[in-house]
Amino acid sequence: MSRTITLTHALDQSGLNSQARSVPAGQDGPPAADVSRYAHPNFLCSEPGPGDATTFSFTAFTGREPEPQTPLAVYEDRALDREQLEAIRTQYRVARILWSKARLRDRAVPVLRTAAPLWAAWEAAHTTLTEVFRAFWETPDGMWRAQLLRLGDAEIAALDAARAWDAVAGKLAALTEEHVSAVEYEHELALATVASEVGIDVTAWLIESVNEYGDGVWSIDTPLVHRARTEIAVQRGRLRDVADLAGDREPV
């Protein structure tokens, strides 16, 4: 199976494939340098498209190949003119885009499948935390200590679920960052698209930029842990307010 991609930049000023430039009638131009030896192994062909667009075709990438990089020998080959050099560089740029998309799919899908039950676990733990707190509205005064114990257990479970989620979300954020650095935002393959291809809905998932997950040196709350701690702090603040209003000076 082949893959194609269209860029809205011609390979040369004429809009023709750089490997098949024309020579004015009646003039013998120098023989064109053979650029095929520099082609990426997956490269099939490039064809002029509408306007100044050019369509590049490659055999499918697995994402496990080495990152496509323009061969250094290209820059040392004095037989190549400027248009040919740019054509080769553009070919490798396109190859890198397709390769990076394939690599994202290859690496992200297993992580996405691991992440799905962890997000479900967080949602369940968060629901329990919310419900246990709301139960105070119906809890008799004599039962508040027992309900506080239930709330404490719910807080621990929610924080544990948040930490587990952030660990896998950090991996997904890193994979996305690697992909974007290779293709630029113009050709980014959204993680949500990769997930939908394997039947996973990530609409509700919390995945921030890779910088939000720390490097193990600084002690910071990762995104979902921060959200959970903030909600817990708000709940505890409400309970302290009730204790103050009731004249109960024991800590909550």
C-alpha cells in the first residue's frame, strides 16, 4: 500500500518535477544529474498537482524505520543544481512527515489501549469522591465522623487514580511532542484521530503539554493530580466552614 501527500510548493519555479525539467528548443543543456540514487527507499514518485502543488507518493511506512534525513552526500554533489537539491530536500521532508505519522500510530496505539481503563478508573474514583461529599447533606450529626472516614478513603482512591492516569498521559504527551517536532504543526496527526482509528474516544481525557508532567527532578503536581487536590481542598474548606458555623473546633 502506498501513501501520498501534497505540498503547496512547487519543486522548482516552473512547477515541474525537478527530475524532469525541460530545456528550451534548439538548445542543448547539460545532462541532468541523476538524483535517483539519493531517493528515500520508500519513495515512488512525485507529480505536479493543481496550481503550485506537488504530490509525493511513497510505499507505506511502519514508523520503525530510521528517521528520514537528507543524505549528507547531496550537499557535496556539485553536479546537482539548486532546484535538484531543493527537490531532494523536499522529498525527505515529506518522507519524514509520513514516517512520523506512522511512528505515532505504532507507538501511541498500545499506550492508548493501556490508558483507556485508567481514565475509566479515574472517572469512577472521581464520581465516588463527589458522591461521598454530597452525602454529608443527608448525614446526621452523629454519623459525620464515619462519613469523614469514607471521604478520606475516597480522596486516597481519587489521588491514586489521578497519579496512574498522569503517568500514562505523560507518555502520550511525549509521543505527541516527538511527532510535532518532526512534522511541524501544519502536518500534525492528532492523537484523537489515532485513537478514533482503533475505536477509543479520548474526548474527555486530560492530556496537557509534555512540560506539565515534570522530569522527575522537581516535585510538582501533575495535571490530573492538581485537579484532584484542588477539588479535595474545596471540599475540605466547605466542611471546615460547617464546623465553624456549628461551633465545632475539632479539625476536619
